[in-house]
Amino acid sequence: MESLRLAQLNSVVHRLSPLTKLFIMLLYWGTALFTFNIPVLLVMTALALVLYPISHIPLRTLRIILTIMAAIFVIFIVINGFMFYGGKTPLFYFFKWPFTLEGMFFGFAVCLKILAVVMLIPLITSTTTLPKLMAGLAVIRLPYKFIFTFGVAMRLVPLVTSTYFDIMASQRLRGHDISEMNYFKRLIKGYVPLFIPLVLTLLRRTADMDVAIESRGFGAPVKRTYLQDVRPTRSDVFALVLSLVIFAGIIYYFLTQHVSQMGLIIQFQK
Amino acid sequence: MADPIIEIENLSYTYPSATKALTEVSLKVFPGEYLAIVGANGAGKTTLCMFLNGVIPNVVGGRVSGNVHVCGMDTFEHHVYDIAQNVGLVLQDPESQLFSADVRSEIAFAAENRGVPRDEILARMGEVLKIVRLEELASRLSDELSGGQKQRLAIAANLIVRPKILVADEPTSQLDPIGKGEVFSTLSSLNKDFGMTVVIASHDVDEIERFADRVIVLDHGSIILQGPPDQVFREVETLDRIFVHVPDLARLGKTLNIGGGQPLSLEIPKAAAQIGDWLGCGKIPSGKAFEEPSISRLELTKDSSINTPAVEVKNITYSYPGTSTPAISNMTFAIPKGQFVGIIGQNGGGKTTIMKCLVGLLKPSQGEISLDNKPLKGQKVGEIATQIGLILQNPDTQLFCMSVEEEIRFGLENLHLPPEEIERRTEDALKITGLGTFRQLYPFKLSLGDRRKVAVASIVAMRPQVLIFDEPLTGQDHKGRYELVNLAEDLHQAGHTVIMISHDMELVARYTQRTLVVGKGKLLLDAPTSEVFDHVSLLRETYIDPPEIIQLAQDLRRCGLPSGLLSIDQVLEAIQSLRKQTVPGER
């Protein structure tokens, strides 16, 4: 819901065509997944970070991401610190197992990769309205029925959530409170009184929705038009060129300055 | 006379489920007409609406005979997308007919489907937003709109293809008074200012009486009455027989013979003038004209007799997470045992938030709530449910069992009661709610009214002293409303304290002893119901108008009618008694 609201704002990133953003995102993700080079990943994370205020995305979004991922990051760094195959510089020992510098850096690189990938998601979802994204998908010739189904499903998310919370409240009023049940009890009898009303209520609603969709001329045998204009503008061309230059620079750096696997002067154990 | 824009001949229809919905319906609607369809739930109103844009039989199927021609098109022969260019359809549930994320996209959808060029859509968008008065909300997400705004958006989404006819199927049944007013005035403007033909199915007879040119009354799928509202609504006996709501003044006019061969007008000022003349108060003012109570009387009731309050609320404040303005702030009131209390006010004013705090679903950030002098703090929702039961607006959020009796037992089993006690309470609840014959039926297959009764039974079985009904009348027809409120009254008579949140002022006036008016998160007024409706300006702030009969009685105070009259019977008796005083010899 928050990202739907943010997508209504206006910024240079908002104004870009969804296709431009999707292309840059794939370029960025591809690079992030390909490399373990810490300086490169740091630069990419910094680039994404700079785009947050430009796109009017509050930094608390980043804080939420970091809070959710913090535990995973700690686990990755600890596991790799002890288990990394190339580790040769012990920092300390836990019983007889060494925690190595190289392992720690490797874990850190994995965390940066994940962070770089995840950080980019709000930059797409919070700057692109659903109708614009749908129009963008239509440009790349995805069937409209698929696009429309996707759009309605996204629209239904808040509705399903609010219905689920209403149902939960309703059953709590009859003494059925899943927050007080243990895991097994929840699985066995906790969810049935919640999911059955949810499914039945949504089925009832979708029958009405079917009537409303038909009544608005859905499926008419004419070439559909789109209110959203997703044709590339000068900004799109500029953004694409800039991205290509940056990523070409990164590839050049890999090819010429690649000191070690992680971009740091650490020799791995052979 | 112009050719009819809608022409239906001998239309009969049976749903695929074998339910017979329409029988030999014939109807002509002329361009620019505002036609209202009234009837009890299940009378065939929705079915008839669905025929007008071809959804039936093209999408729904079933057995059909007869003819339907709309704008010269045989709706059986054309696709819905072709008919939709001429006929817009607005449905009951605002949520089910909006499937785009934001206002502009929702409006554009129908035009995009028809291949209207983008520039043309943009030009039409401006016009349409202006007509439904949503210009300032054009950049909003659909989810951010109120119920009335969502229905206006649904209207706009149909107008973008410039239909000649707009069909609205109970578009206001789920709205508060402000939303209802918005939708009716938009439809009226479309009809009067733009000449659009409007067909509306509705239970809101007061608005129909004001706006519609013609009314048809459906009963068991047949048209049994039709004509101008002023004529149709005077058929009180017929309408009573088929459970259609009769406007207050029409019912009063049926019994009150004011002579002169003139029937009592259905408009309040004219009716008041007619009765005033008949009573002779135009010549000699015998009473004191109605005046709103002064501000000093707006003090909240501090009833010294409340020694044993069933519910006591002291200075509670609650803010929803992520919001800066409290949903309710510093609210204080007490409800004594055995009272029937109404809570009224516009949606978003804080009514439901108070109720959720009372049953422990929300925890107030400050203040204290006690039930039967025991503080609520520290108790679990399940424990609180045995003292105060909340029956939520939508019964479908709780029904999941295969039979009505299992549904009732569910709450009792969660209380871990012995089997014989569960059986005893289930039987009692079935008896109180009159659901005995449905005990083995699948609840989801029952009518909305009966599903609501199942929800009531499942809460009543937990034996709470206090019962709260949250908007129990939404989407109900006249019969369903009375059945449910009568059930609430029976429970009240049986000793329960009953709190009813409602937008139905007529039923609040008729049944409750005391009324709380809530708005903008504050308790605006807490007074006996007989006094509450005198605070006209304060009620108007929350978009509430007193029922017609109370407005008439207020107008007639200048003739000596006493204050505090709430029902038609009371007003009738007072008028007749006054008449006897002014014309002593008359019987």
C-alpha cells in the first residue's frame, strides 16, 4: 500500500518509462549477481542509495530492509567466517575452528550482493504506478489478459489483507485466537476458521467483479488503447546511456584492475 | 412521445440454479426518465438491472423468454461490450467494481477497452471528473476514497464511454448518510442536467420520492405497482404486504384524514402547512415554534442513577498505527445495565473504533474501560467475549462451519464448556434467533438476513450481558431490518444491555432509549433519544437528518405538538388530540 502511494509521486525516476527502469534493473541485478568484488558492490549499493532521496522514497524503507535482513547478514558472515574454503588468516578460534578474515569478507560480499539486489526493488515498485507498469508490459507484447490478471491481483492484495484481518477479529470474538496457539495447533485447527471465510468472501466478491469487468467492455474486439504513455523520452535515453557507461566502466574495471576475487589485496589459500 | 429507450416485453427468467427470478415483466422506459425499482430482497431488482446491459443472459446464463431492447439493440443478440457503450452499470459493493489502482486508470478502463484514442480519453476524463465532483481526488489511489467517493468513481468509470443510460443496483446500500447523499445528488444531476436516463434499484424510499419520475414495485419477480412516487407510495397496504418501506408521511397520510379532498403531501413543509391549517394554528398560534436546544444543554448526560454501569469508559484515546490524528480522543461515557443505546455519526467518526476498544480488539493508548465494574485491562479477547459480544457488520467474516448449529457451537467449544452446557446454550440460541428450522443448513447458503442471525446466535450463545450490533442493517431490506432490530429488542427485553451502531435513524428513534452522537473522534452528544433529534445543527455536522416524521413533528410544535415525539403513532395521536381541542365536536 505504501509503495502504491509513493508511486503516485513525481520525480525524475517516476517519469522514466517502466521499460527503461526494468532494463536498468536487469543490468544492475546481472552485475550484482555476477561479482563478489566488494568495492564494486559498495559502489552499486551507494548508487542505489543516492537514488532513494531522488525518487522520494523515505530512508525508513531502507531501515526496514536492513532490519529484516540483519539476522540473515549476521548468519552469512558467521557461517562464511568459519566455513569459507579460501580462509587462511584466522582472526579468532571457537574451540578448534578458526574464524578467518577471508571468510568474513566473503560473507560480507554475499551480504552486499543481496542488499544491492533488494535495495533496487523499491526503486522500481515505489516509482512505477501499476497502470504504467501494465502499459509497459503491453509494449513488450505480453498478452493483455495476463497483464490485466496481474493488475487485478495486485489491486486485490490490500483487499485480501483487510478481509483477513476482519476475519481474524471476528473469530477472536468467539475465542479463536491463533496468536495464542502453538505452531502445531495453528496448523491443525488454527487456520481453517480463517481461510474458509476468506476464500468464500473473495469468491462472492469476484463474481461481482466479473459482472463489473464485462460491463466496462472488457474483451471488445478492438485494438485496446492505453491512457498511460510509456514512449521513451529524452530522460529515458539519458538514463540508459548513463547506466550503460557506468556498467561498461565496471566491466572495464573487472577486466583490467581485478586484483582478487573480492577486489581486496587478500591472497586466497590455494 | 419519443420512442422508449428501454423496452421489455413479457420477460421471464430462471437462474441456472433453478431459482425463478422474473415472471412476465413488461416495461417501457423513455429517454431522460428517472426510474426507480423497489421491492424486498429477492424480488428481482438486481436481475432486472442485469438484463438492461445484457449481463443476463450473455454472462450468467439461465432460462429466459421474452424480449429486451435497449437503445434499439436486442440485448440477447448483442455482446455485453457492445451494449455497455449505451448502458453503464453501477453495483452495490464499492470494492467489487473497482479493479484499478488509482482514480484515473479506473475511469479510463472502459474507454481503453473500446479503443478510444488517448487524447480523447484525457479530454473526456476532465468532463467526467467534473460531473462526479472528483477533480481534486483524481490523483488518489482507489483505496484512499470513502464509500461514497468510490461509488461516484464507479459512476465516472461508466460515464467515460458516454452511455445513454445509467443503471445503478442498490448503489447506496452500504454507504453512510453523507455517501448516500453524494450518490443520489450525482445521479440526479446526470438526469436533470445531462438528460441521461437513470434506472436505480434501491430501498431508500425518501430519496426515491424526491428524485424519481416513476417507481415500479417488484414482488416475486413481477411488477405489481407502477406510477409516480406520490401515487405509488400511497399504496400503503400493498407495500406493507410485500415488505417495502413506506415513507413516513405516506403512512401518516393514510390514517390522518385532513379533509378537503386533498391527500397529505409527501413533502415535509407542505404536509406541515396542510396539517397546521387543519389544526387551525395558522390563525391562532397555540404552541411555541421549534427551537434547537441551546448550547448549554449540549452537556453530556450525567445520569446519577448509573450505579451499576454495564459499560464504563473513562477518557479513552486511540490512534491507529501510522496515523497522527487519534481515531477517538478523550471519550467518556457510561451505559447502565439493561439500556438500549444507539450510536450514530458519519463513517470514519470513531464509532467502530470505540466498539473495538470495548471488546479488547484494540487497546486504547490512554484511559480506562470497565465492564460491570471490572477493568478490561489484562483480559484476553476470548474472556471479554463472555461479558460483551460484538456482532460485526459482515457475517461472512465468521461463517466457516458446515451447519448453523456447528457455527453456534464453535465459540462455546473455544470456551471449553462441558458438552451438555454447549448443547443447552446452542438450543437456546437457536430458539431466540428463530433459526431452529435452519439448524442443519450450510450457513453460507442462507440469505444475508439469516446469515446475520447466525452471527447473532453464535455471539448470544456465549451469554454476554452486553451485546453490540455494528451496522446490523447494512444491505438489508425493510423486512430484514425490522427482523433484526426486533431480535435486538427481544434480547433487550430479556435483560441484555444492547448497543446498536446504525445509520438508520428511523430504527434508532424507534427502539433506542438513549443515543450517543459521535463525530471526528469525539463524543458530540449523549442524551435521551427523544431529545437527540432536536439538535438539528449538531446532527447536520455529522450529515444526519432526523427521520421525516420527527422533522414534521418539530415543524408542528408551533401548533402545540409536544416535544419528544419519535414515532408515527405518537405524532398521529398528538395531532388528533390537538384537533379535538381546536374542534371539540369532531370525532
